[in-house]
Amino acid sequence: MKHTALRLSALLVLSLAFNTAAKAASSTAWEPVGPPGGDARSFAADPTNPKHIYMGTLDSWIYESQDGGSTWKRLVKLGKSENLVLDNIVVDAADPKTILVGAWILNRPEGALYVTHDSGATWSTVPDMDGESIRALVQARSNPKVMVAGTLKGVYRSDNGGAHWKQISPPGSNELHEVESIAIDPAEPNTIYAGTWHLPWKTTDNGSNWRNIKQGVIDDSDVFSIIIDPKLPTVVYASACSGIYKSENGGEIFRKQQGIPNTARRTRVLMQDPVNTSIVFAGTTEGLYQTTNAGASWQRLTGPDVIINDVYVDPSNDKHVLLATDRSGVLQSQDGGASFAAANTGFSQRQVQTLLVDSRNPATIYAGVLNDKTYGGVFVSQDGGSTWTQQSNGLDGRDVFTLQQAPNGTIYAGTNRGILGLGDDGWDDHGKVVNTREEETTKIVKKKKVKVTKTVTEPAVMLEGRVTGLDLSGSTWYAATASGLYTSINQGSTWQGGPVSGHSDFLRVVSSGDITYAAGRQFILSTQDGGKTWQSGAMPPNVPVLRFLVTSSDGNLWLASREGVFYSEDHAQSWKQLSSLPFSNVDGFDFNQDTKRLMVTSANGTLLMAIDPVKKDWKWWDIGWNVHTVHTSAGRFVAASLFDGVVLQPKASPELAADAK
């Protein structure tokens, strides 16, 4: 009775939400709720308050912390896309309300320089740097008006606090370009070091003349980071793909440092302790290393699975260290790096691929993520998204493409390496494949050879490939995989299958009553006998690639693609397009059993569409996020975003109520 009352309450709230008129959209942005962690890229602190820290990310967001990095809140999303990499933040030493952010666009040779003069309330781009892919940005210690930027085109300098810039490296140079790191002499702002994707360079006259300072550096070394000892500027450290180097004569000669293994030599950042300059931290792709004797020896402080993008050492307390990492977000140490703990409260940059709301407890949400290895897998919230815990024991770093719940309540995951089920002690492999084949033999019957056919059971193997679709709704279970379509008639204990009708790369599988549809990117099949025989369906005209396939409560089949939304009333033999939708390029599509609506989102914007599959009309909201999966949890919509984790519809939103008609 309690479960029924909860479900009725949830449906009442959802019915109110769906009274929103098609021509009226809510401007209430949904709330990001986790899971915590993800990719953090860069730090910068307020020079007047080292506990006030800014953090850049991989997807256009800047976060802010007022307590030294223990908790975070979103400050601003820069630009209009999801792929701005914010690797460089400078808080102006002369005016901490002025913040400059160097950005580059993922997989494109472009970027911009953003600036705020009111602590992040408003932002603009700097015209002189429009289109520049900014990979390094530094302010001179001795003169805060001087700033230097490294871009794919070369080195740029500003002498008026970042308002105007000019290139100080030779334009069009075939050597001094693709600048990844910059350092300015702490006493002499005209002395600048530049690390490129090839070798390091130096100028002592503000760029009038440059020379390659490669002596001692292995040829063709990507120079990721350069730091200069503030107390002894002739001491220079540089990190490259070939290792860590140190010069004691201003870069005239570098000597390679020993103690960091070859596998960890992609050192993305070097950071000197501001109190004890003999201590240097090296953030690598295989953990954090530290020297306490100016490079004579190095020790690893974290596990090799920690990929580090930036290091922050608190100048007011050098025992306080922060790491910006891939996958694990922010790690914090209060003992100089001897131990680290996650500090991701308020920070979520997870790529959530799939969501599941527990059918027996709608306040319990499961989120499956991609690309985070042992720091990812599956996260679960038992309070409607307020708090999350990782539940990945047994996944062994797998990416999770789909989560489904069996009628008995068990949760199953389709991953990049097979099917797993969630038990009391974690995830167990449920991808045992036992195929049979018919073998023709002969036997002697009354002295005559007679051909007979017998069933041979092949040796059991484990399903190891990508599984992107699971249908566990009926007596026969289905799995859509990269190696074929598989069925199970014993609740996943064993599976049978492989390629079907010449097709092996399956993407989706969905059932409606006695009929099941299975599809790849360019084909659709159907069965009405539990997978024993399959019939070919048609793709909609002018749709080269299928993205989603779902059924609605009236039994019709729906397909979504880059070209839009289509439906079939004759089991995929013919199709009609829902042409009234205001967008195409669909990247989220599912049928919501609670609301009886098709939930549709597009990669091109932040609109959520709800389609009535019978009337073929729709309603919409602008939810403020790019999302691709929408479900209902305890009376509210919950969605998986492209890069920002899970977002949740606000409770009792006044704007939604005002929009209702």
C-alpha cells in the first residue's frame, strides 16, 4: 500500500508537469546533482585569499571554492559549446576581481581568451585573441600588467593587464609554434621561456630574439610545463614526454632527472612548493611524484591510476595540496601529499551514458558512466539524487552502456566487456554463452548406413564484447551486442546466439507483447517466436543511420536519428515522419512508462520534448542542459547530461506551474 501511494503521488506531480503548453517553455534550469567527480583541468587562487580557488574543466565550466577546495559550486559556463578546455586561469594579482581564462576547443585548432572584471558575474572575450587556441597563460610576478600566452600559432604578450595583445614570436614560424607552456622570469619580465610540442625556447628581450635551448633535451620532446625557482631564477625545471629536466644556468644546459619510470614520463604539470622550493611536485599520467631535494630523487605519492592535470599548493599552508585529475576529479591532501582524499562535493563532470530508476523504489537512481575506468562504472543514489555512492565492485573499470532491471528486481549492466549482474557483493559476470549446433552423422541400422542429426553443445565461452542493448521484460531475454544478438531463456544464466541474418553489430533491442525488434545502425529485424526466426524490416527513407528504437504503449514502433523522429504502425515495414518537431539530430529518445510520453532531446540544444504517441502532439521545456536520457524518479524528471552528470527537475517549480495551461 505504501508503494502504491508513493507511485500515485509521483504520477500526480508528473501530470501537473505535463500540462505545460507546447508554446510556453519553462526557463527554470534543472539542478545538477552528481555523481561527484570527473575530469578537472586547472586551478587558480585569489592572491589575497588562497582558500578562494577557481577550477577549469574539460567542458566549458568554471567552478569556484571558498573553502580551499573542500566544496565547489558552478560559477559560469563559458562559450556556447560543450567542448571548451579550460586549462589556464589567471587571477589578476593587482585586481583579484579580474580573471582571465585561456580556452581551446577540443579536436579543433581554435579557442578564445575570456575575461571578467567582476569576479565572474559577467564575461567577455578579448578581441585580440579571438580564435586563438590558448594552451598557456601566465602573469609576470614583477609586473602584473605583463601577461604572456602560448597558442598554436606562437607566443603573445600583453602589457596592459590582458586588454590588448600582440604576437612576440615570429609569425608563421615553422618551429616556434604549438606552444604548450610558458614561464616568465620572476625578476625580469622580458625573459620568457616557451615550451612547444617539439623543444623549449627562450627570449631575453621580450621576443625580439628567440633561441632554442635544447642542449640536454631529447629531440622532439613535447614540453608540457616549465617552472622557474622564484628565489633562484637561474634554476629552471621543464617536463616533457621524454622526462623531467633541470637547468641550473637559465636553460643553457638541461640535465634529465632520474627516478621517474618511463611509463610515467608524460608529466603534464610541475609545481614548486611556495614555502620550500626544494620540494617540487610532478603531476604525471601515472600518478603524483615529489622531490624534496631539488630533483636529486623522486618518490611517487599516489597510485599509478591517478592522471594529473594540475597541482595547487596552498601558499599559506604548504601541507595543503590539491590535484586536478582525469576521472577522479579533485583530490585533496592535508599532509603535504602523504595521503589524498576526494574533494568533489558540488563538482560533477561525469559522462553519464545510462540511467535506471529502481522500479521498486523510485527514489533510487542508478547512473552508468563512460571513460572513468575504476573511478567510474555505476553510481547509485537512494535519496532521489541528493547523495551518491560508487557501486562498481566487480566492474573492473568497464564502461557501462545500458542498465536494465529484471522482473525480480536484479540490476544488469551492458558494458564494453559483456553483461554483469548486481548482487550483494558487487557485480558478477552473467555473460556465459552456450551455443548448440546440429551435426550430421551416420550410424548403422540393420547393416545400413543411415544419416542422423544430433545436437552438439559447444564449449561455453564468456561474452566479452560491447553490449549496448538489453531487453529483460519477457520470458526470453535479449542482448544487442557488437558480435551479434543473444537470447536467454533462463534469466541470464546462459545465453545463445551470434550473428543474425548476416548482421553482427547490434545496437538496440526492444519488445512489445509477443514481438521483439532488434536493430543495428542500418537494419531492423523482428521476431515473434522468441528469436527462433527473424524477419527483415525497412529503414525510413533517407535515414542512413539509426540511433534509437523504442515501442510505445499502443504497440507502435518509433525510431530516432539525426534526421528526426519516425514511427511505424506495421512492424517496421513502412514509416512516417513526425515532421512537426522543431529540431532534428536526436541524441536522446525513450518511452516513459509513467507519463506515457516519448521523451526526446537533441544534440543541438537544451530542449526536452514530450510526445503523445497517440495524438502525435508534443510539449516542451527548456531545461538548461544538453541531456540524452530522461526518466522519472519520485515525482520528478531526472536526466543524464552529456558531460555534467545527472540533472534533476526542480521541486514544485513555480515557473512550471505558471506555464501550465
